Amino acid sequence: MLKKLGNNKDFLFDFLTDQLRQNLNFQFNNAYGPEVFVLHSEPAFFLRANIWMPRQEVFTRIPGFRYDICHDHNFHILTIGYFGPGYESLTFEYDKSAHVGALGECLHLHNSTVFNLSVGKIAIYRAKHDIHIQLPPPQMSISLNLIPRTEHQQDLQFEVDEANGKILRYLDFAGSDAAVRIAGLIGERDDLQVLAEVAATHPNPKVRALAVLAQMQIAPELAAVIEEDTRAKQTEIVLSIVNSELFRYGACMNYG
């Protein structure tokens, strides 16, 4: 399917033209930035188009977009070059099972390769296995991505220092993260039970850790009890996030 779409040089323009006719409904289901267009969505997968601008144009045309971030994904990506010379990708592999995923932990990066996603070239990025850096193309380029929805999507996504493999920060920041952080700052004791339930049951380890932290912020006199309960019941990654956030609030967003 992806190869056929990659060979069809009219469909993307036709799709975007049709979307523009919808006025206020243009890309209403798109949670990404302006460099991404969601083309189709199903329960099992979705299809998107990514726009890749030359470095000198990125900062003026796509606010907030950054190249040169070494990162992994918590979803598989099957991609094809659709238009333009394409970006270059520097890729590494790592073994998720050999690491906790704690901030500051150094991943063992190996099998470094470089390839150019030229028109018609197909590549796959494996969830929580491949780490990559996209390098800007000399001219505007477009890729098509087929992304299955998998069990990895609650795993944390890492930004990594490619020189030593150190995990610098977690790239995920969802509404639930913000809600739990706000609860810790302005919540009351009546919120403790809800936060305890979030800490015990939420599928995302960072949200669980932030819920533990929020309980400690609301009821500091119970911090020792909450910490003891956390050590008894939570996973190693949750404990590491709690400790990082206790040492420096906001550490998940920028480890230093």
C-alpha cells in the first residue's frame, strides 16, 4: 500500500486540496505540528505525510521544529520518500531489555548507519529499538509514514546524547502529565485518593511517577509513607523518575 501511494504523485495534492475545501475542519483530527498532515486513520494504524524543510527555512516557516535531536519512538514507522531529495538519517540500535530507561542512564548504541530517504526509498524504524537523527535535506522534501498502533505506545520516548548514549529527557508530554503536575501544585487533600489510583493504574510510567510526586506535594507530612509504598509497589523506572523529580522538579522535561 505504501509503495503504491509513493508512486502516485497526484494523491497528496488532491488530498490537501480537498482538505482546504473543508475550511474550519481542515485537519481537525491532527494533533501534530504544521509539518505533519494526517492522511488516514484506522484503529490499527494511521498514515501521515511529513514535510522536511532545509535547515535555513525551518526556523522561519515551521515554528518549534528542530533537527539534530537523537531520539527513539514508541511506535514503529514504515516510511517512503515521496518528494524531493529527502533527509539523511543517522541511525543506531539499542537493546531496550538491557536498560531501565532512567534519566542520565547511558544506552549502549551500536550498528550505526547513514541513509538518504530519496524518492521511492523505503525504511523502517522499529519501536524502542532504533534511535535516529534526521539531517535536513537541501530542498523541501516529503515522506509518507505508515504507523501501526502497538503495545509500545505507553513506553517512554527518549532524547539521547549520540556521543555517549545518555538519556537526556523524555519526549512525551501529554495532557495527563500537565494535569497531574497541576494537581501537585494546587491540589487539596481530597485529591489524594484519585492521585493514588493514577499512580497505581495508569499505563504510562511517567504519569504514575508524577502522581506519586503530586501526592507528596499535597501532603508532605505523608511523604515518607508514600515513598515506602512506592518502593514496594512500583517498577524501577517509576522509582527513578520520582527520584529525579524530587532532586530537581521538571527533570523529565530537561535532564541536567
